[in-house]
Amino acid sequence: MSQSPIRIAVVGAGVFGRNHLRVIRETPAAELAGVYDADAQRGAAAASEFGCRAFHSLEEVAAGAQAAIVAVPTVSHCEVGVRLMDAGLDVLVEKPIAVNVEEAHALMAQAARRGRVLQAGHLERFNPAVEVARSLITVPLFFEIHRLSVFSPRSLDVDVVSDLMIHDLDILLSMTGAAPREIRAAGINVLSGKADIANVRLAFPGGCIANLTASRVSTERVRKLRFFQPGQYVSVDYAKQECFSISVTPQRQIVPRNWPVTRSEPLKLQLESFLECVATRARPRVDGAAATQALSLAADIQRAISEHGIEVAATLASAPPIAWDASKA
């Protein structure tokens, strides 16, 4: 006997909320219950576009849905998630799961108390190319990761570490199975009041090193992960969903290989996984604990960036004035 579609609502009708609305509407295992946004006009416009109900409160959401996607600004993730779980809904909270570790723990505690599914929106975990690369891991010793994006006015309530790099932090933690023991980081504010570009070096137990660069002020879009391990180099293009490797055989032969990847939209795969967890009460692939680990690492990186900024400011304050040279402009 087939299971009835799960009624799911979206809270937050911004750019990402609308992506969730589209994917829910296209997924047979889900029924789009409606959308709620604190801006009633924006909520009504999204409801009209996707042919669903416009809820006027979280109480209406709870009464009309079994589960919800929380796609509001990060500062409201905890409040909204806790209220929805208290009302009996399972929730998928967009990344980062909360504004800080304390609020992430509050979400986890509420999920445990109410017996609710709590999943975090780290959708790169569902990227088919990442899944192929994960199957190739033996003893990774060096990671090089770039995530560059053109500037967008969305998500400016968080810095580039929480906005973009946190995807790769989650992937790194899942691939290494350990937290780093050393962090060096630098970040620069370019077009917003928070760091818009950051470079990080992480040292893990056992000698693994990871270099990450994230920018939301780039002129191009790049989303790539590369790792090196004994006898092999593996490259992942997140956007193209491609996985390529170069291996060295015991006979010292070089073997390049393009690995077969069954391409699919990660957001759709993430939703399907969430719906399966709602239906079976299984533990999500990216549960509250995993999301909190990524958030905690992001917070450590942000502190390292702040410390580096203080050091740079001291250097600039003690440096002699730099004379303007038009020939170098």
C-alpha cells in the first residue's frame, strides 16, 4: 500500500525558500501545504506563484502541515525551529543550523524532547559527485577547496564562513572523521560589514592538512574540492557534478579516470532524504549533531579571523605612511 504524500510547508519565502517551494511541488512524495513569511506580501506572492496556501502565522503552519522547511534568516532559525517542533512538526533547518552553538544545542534538545526529526540543510552532502568521491577515500592527507561566488545581497546577516564555507567544513568533517587541532585563518570585509572573503588552513590529527578559500565577491563561480592520498589525487566539481581521479599503480603507471556520476539536483535529493526520515523516523544524514560540529568549527575560524584582523590592524597602525605613487595605480 503506497504511503500518502507528506504535507510540508516552507517558512521563509526568500530566494532559498522559493527554491524549496519549487522542489517540493515537483516531488511526488511531498504535498506542498503552503508557505509562511513574516512579510505577508512576499508570502502571498510566493503562494500565488507556486499555487499553494499562504499561512499567516506559525500556528497556521503547525495546523496545516506535518513537516516544515525553515528558510528564514539565520538569526531566527532557533526560535522558529523550536516553535515548530514544539507544535509537533519535523523540521529541515537551512544552514547554518543556528546563529551560534548554544542555539544549535537548543534545537537539538527540543528535537530530542519532542521526538522530532531535525535535519540541517547542508545540501552538498547530497551532491552525487561528492558521494562518488567519498567512496574513493582511503587516507586523505591534503585537501584544497575553493568556493567562489559573485556578490549577492542575500545572506548578509552572516559572514562568508557561515554563508559559503560552512558547506565545505561539513564535508571535511564527514570525510576526515575528526576535528582540526590547529586553525589559521584570515578574512577581509569588501562589500559588507562582515568578512566577504576568507582563507583557512586546518591541521587535523594524523597529519592531514586542508586549505580552504571562500569568497562572495568573485567575478566567477567556482565550487571545487580536491584531495590527495597515497597513490591518488581526486577532484570534485560540485557544480558540474564531476569526479576525476589520477592514480598511480604499483607498477608506477599513471591511470586517469572520469568516474561515472548519476547527476541530480542536490536540493531534490536532500528533500527526498528528509521525507524518508519523516516517514521512517530514521536519523538524518546531516542531523543536528553534524550541523553543530560544522557550526562550532565555523565559530573557531571566525575567532581566528578576528585575531588575525587585530594583528593586521596593529601592523598598519605602526607602519609609516605610504606615499601615493601614481605610476603604481
